[in-house]
Amino acid sequence: MDYFSITLSILKSLAFKDIIDISLLSFFLSIFIYIIIKTQNFNLLGGVLVFLSAYFASWIFNLKLLKGFFDYFSGILILILVIVFAKEIRIFLEKLGILFNQSRKFKLVAKNSFIEEIIEALNYLAKNKIGALIVFQNKVNLENFISHQLEINSLIKKELLVSIFNKNSPLHDGAVILENDKIKYVSAHLPLAENYKFKQKLGTRHRAGVGITEKTDALSLIVSEENGKISLAKEGKIYYDLSLEKIKEELLNFYQLLENKNGFRGILSFLDFKKIRKMFLIYILSFFLILSYWVSLNFNRSTIQKTIEAGIEFKNLNEGLIVSKLNPSKVKISLRGRDTDFNNLKENSVKVVIDLRDSSEGNYFLSLNKKDVVGLKDELEIIKFEPERISFKIEKFKNENKLEK
């Protein structure tokens, strides 16, 4: 059977609603893959792609053992994937919730007030070389990534921030989490950066500041207790020794972006479509995976088996010879293919034609060969013959009607 021809035939049957269906599912899958990339789970993603490739191959090439394995354990495999990617699935659902989230809006005047409080606190902490870690929550809920936090829900004030990070404070060993214009949590423990170069170069506070931005869309500010320099981390990258003016500019941009992250604009900003090339490649990969899955489903559903009966003919027999004692005179041929290919099949046109070129007198036992069958489309696959062998005799032609003199 010509798998390429069958696949091409299936693709030609794509309806408009199928294209919409595949495109939408590809969009959701591309978001999920993007989240996995952002959270650095490349090994898990690679493992999933290997399983998906094996699954598609089992359907397309009818690998019965492998297909049976996936059929039997499909429910368990899905459950395992849900457990392994629980955090990513939670983030994915939160991203969809952004479409309906209209709660985070600020006025520029209000933003200026608490941003000034933050800048003044940073100035004091830097001058006095007091270590600090401040995290600004964006659209991803940080509760899923932090631990040992204490909730206070207080307004952002310079004095409060300074007192929290004072070395004599029981709350100084951890991060402050800001949500909108409030101090949401204090003394929070964050995930450390997983990037190898950060493990070698950064201390624990800086690794934590970068780590939370590797896994979420948050922004963090880190004050070094060694030299008082202020660093900013976002999107898994860190920027060292920034001025207060630059930090204020970054915060204004951050809150301006947060203000605009509502409705459809919100989901676009999360996906960061400024990086069009990267997102386009992810979407193409997702579309190919979903399209392959769709083809495999249609390949299996439309593939049937059927048995037909075909007569046996001979060609290129030497002059003066005939075939006799043919057993059987007809054979059963089991075929496999798409139902549409069987619809156009004319069974009486299918024959087994055996080439007897250079054959001489004698008894023959011949195994049937697929190449001897004529009248079949390339899309139909011959599974077996019944019987697999035929017997016949080649002998001289005898003319019994001679005229007597």
C-alpha cells in the first residue's frame, strides 16, 4: 500500500471545519509548549515528543504491538502526563483566564506614588548595603512557585520595606512579593535559577531573583549586601548594577504593561508576540503535531479489509504448449485500504496473471506473488492469498481432430 498516496488523499479530504478545528487546537498546544519552554522543562518536552512520534508511527504503519500498547495504557499515560505537567497545566489555565480578567487597572498618578516609595526604599537599602529581594507579580499567580511565605496585604511604604529587610528583622531572610500596589507576602522562599552559569556566578539571593523569572512572567529586584548594587531580573535574565532612574523606568513600563494586559491584548502580551519568529516556529510545530494526529485518526477509521476472488491467467506461453490441471482455478485475495478506494474497485477486473516465459513441459507448484496481480489501485494493499500456492501442468498441445486419408 502506498502510504504517501493515502496520506495525500486524506489531506485532500480536509474540510473547512477540520482546518478550524486543527488550527484552534494547535494554538492551545503552542501556548502549552511555550510555557514548558519558559519553565525550562526541555527534557520532559523531548520525552513527550518521542512518545507522540511513536504513537503516530504505530497508527500510520499499523504496528500492532506498539498500537496495542498505546490503546491499553492510553488512560494511564494521560494521567501520568497530567501529574508530570501539573504546574504547567495550572499556568496554562491561568493564561486562558487572562482573557476574562479585567481586575488589574491602575491610574498613572497612583502608580507614581507607590513606585516612588519603592525607589526611595531601594536607595536606602543600596546605600546601607542591606540585602533585599523584591518580586513584582505579573499575570502568573506566584503562589504556585513560592513557599514559607507570610501574607500581610499591606500598602507599599518605604519604611515598611526597609524594616522588613533590616538584618535584625525575623522576616529579612526571604523575598517580598508585591501584587499590584500591595505588599502581598514577605519572607517568601523562591525557586533557584536552574541555568548552570547562574549556579556558578550568583549567590543564593540573586539565583532566587532570577529563578522566579525563569518560571513565571514576574520581575524581581535584588540589592546586594556586599556592594549595594541593584540588579533587575526578568525572563530568566539578570541585569547588573542599574541606576535608580533606569529601575524607575523599568517599573513604569512594567506597570503600564500590566495595566494593558486585559482581554485579548492580555493573552497576546503574555505570549510575547514581539518575538514573532519564535512563536511562529512553535505554532508550526504544534500545527504539524495536531495535523499528524488528525491524519492518523482518519487513516485508521477509513482503513478496512476486504476479500475478493480473482481468476488466474497465463501469458507468454511458448507456442505448442498448453496449461492443464490448474488447481485452484481462482484464488481469494485479502486486501486492505481506504473505503473510498474499495468503492471504485471492479472485482471482475482483478486477475492473477502468471508469466510463463521460457517455461517447458512439466508439473509446477508456484507461490503467488503480489506483483502478479493486475487491476488493483496502488492504494490497496495485498495482505495474503488463499491458497498461497497453485499447481498446474504444462504439456504439448494435442490435436485429436486429424483428417484421415
